[in-house]
Amino acid sequence: MFGSLPLGWLQLKHQKLRLLSAILGITFAVILICVQLEFREALFVSAVRYHNAMDYDLVMMSPKTDYLIAAKEFPRSRLYQAQGIAGVDSVTPIYSRLGTWRNPVDRSSARRIFIVGVDPSDSGLSRILTPLAQEQIKIPDQIIFDQLSRKEYGPVADIMREKGSLRTEINDREIIVKGLYAVGTSFGLDGGVVTSDLNFLRMFPKQKKSSITVGLIHLDPGQNIQQTQLRIREAIPGDVLVLTPQQFRDMEVEHWNSTTPIGYIFAFGAIIGIVVGLIIVYQILFADVQDHMKEYATLQAMGYSRGYLRKVVLQEACILAVLGFIPGIGLSILVFEKASAATRLPLEMTVDSALQIFALTLAMCAGSGLLTLRKLSGIDPAEVF
């Protein structure tokens, strides 16, 4: 494709304004593709942050639950039934609901927040709860706050580092923030707190103690997860789901990817970016071939094959892909940095992601080149001259 004579580059460089417009168009397409695909990836990664933060071998949920933030309740007794099955070591009942958080700095500002309640002595949230945090949330009306929550909840982390605690309200009940943890936000979750199960019930007086939203199951060392899962399913009525960690995460991702329009929107946006780039490169290459028909005919009359002429066009397409990709990926990284700071979403351009975007860009430009080759297929030196 790249012969001793870089004819494709010389042709592109000959008309600098056309080359610049092509690079800008491809750069725009690359940014559009990057933003859409990375936001889509951030959607899936952020959706399972609490799934990954919990410690468990199997999880029990209501079959009516579609995603964690809006998990439906099921009888707590079902979880204790599972505890009596061979291979199960212990269980951790989890309460979770959205509550109303009042900004400690601006009391007129209230915002929905994800609240998790757990028995501090259980091991299900050991990745979040340090020994100190376990003792802190045992005290009535004390909680720990996710320091990666959005800024709209107030400068909680800064106040905590300065004073060690702060007072605010959840569901119009005065609470004390005594510690911090780090999980992060998602598209459906702006912030979170963790407290004891008793404090959770104080915040939600109508919540039944006998109904939970998530049940974490811990197995004896060496137990086969799939076999134990099957034993639990056979022993317990079908009014609950028993899932492996991967199935638990897949359920969440499937909800955001298929049930909500967000996944479709990001995928469609990436497709639009590819189509835009395809059209721009095609127009540039087509115009270039059209302007140099006589030159191509002369080369063919001199003995150069049509295969060589096709390689020149594809060479131009690959050069445009590289020239448009470099500024596009650089600007995309800047966009991700700004968006990540504003939304607290995991927006990061990895090497693998960059290589995938480059492959798409190269395929997009090569596709345009292949479409342009049709113009060369009917070239005839006799007719041109």
C-alpha cells in the first residue's frame, strides 16, 4: 500500500485546505465515536459499583427487581432458610432505599441519595466498612458518607477532613456523618451513605424489619458456587432469585443496556459518528480522484496497473485516518477529564479503548476508500484524453 513513491500523501498535501477540512471532519467523527462509546462503557462500569463493593459468593433478590437502586423487597426469612443449607457459612441481609438528603451547607437544598443498611457485625460490606466504621454506625443516627458522591450534596468530604463529623438530615431526621467511604456514582445514582440496619429502620419508620432488598450469601471455603446455588434453588420456593456475582452484575448491565434508552442512545451516537466520518472521507477522496482523473489515466497509460491506483487511494484513506485520529483522541481525553470531574463517572481512555477507536477510524476511512474505488474502475486513458 505504501510504495516507494508516497503519491497518496503528495496528492493530499497538494491541496492544503481540502486536507485541513478532511482532518477536522475526521477529528469530529473520532470525538463523537469516543464520547459515545466511553460514556456507554462508563454506564456499564458505574452501574455495578455497589455490586463489586459487596463481599459475597451468592446473592438473593426478589424476582421483581430489575436493578439495584430500585430493588424490590422479599421476606428476610428466605435468606435464613438458605443459611441452613449445606455449604452455606453465613448470610448478610441488606436494606436499601432512596432517601432525601439535606445539604449541610445549604439546608434549603435537598436531593435523593442511596441509603444502605446492614448489621455492622456481618461481613457483607467488609470492603466498605472498616473496623472503625463498624463501630461508628452502631451508634444511633450515625452514618458514613460516600466521598465520591456528586458535589450537589455539599462539601461533605472537606468538612469531614476538617472537623471529623457533621450534622445534617435524612428524611427529615437529624443524622451525624462520622466517616467516609469510596464507591462512586452512576447514571442512576448520584451519591450514597451506609449505616446500621437499626439506623436504617429509624430513617424509614414504615420499613418492615422482616423485608429486605438484597441478601448476601457466604459459602464455606472450597464450596462449588454453582452446585450450592442449585441446592438453594431446589430447597427454597421460587419467589426469590439466587444469583452468582456475575449474574448479579449482568442483570444490572442488561437493564441499563436494553430496558432503558440510555444504552441505545450511546450506541446510536457512535454509529452516527462512524457514518459522519465515512461521508466526509468519501467526499474528500471522491473529489481528489475526480480532480486527478487525467493523472490517473496517464499513470495507467504508462503501465501502472489499476491495482496500484487503488493502493494510492487506500493510502490516502489510511493517512487521513491517522491524521484525524491523533487530535481526535487528544481532545476526547480532555473531554473525559472535564466530564469525569463534573459527574464523578469512570470516564477514562485506556490503551485498549484507544486501539479500538483507532481500528474503527481506520475501518471507517478504508470503507470510504473502497467506495471511492468505483470511480477508478471505469477509467480509460483513451476516453480521458
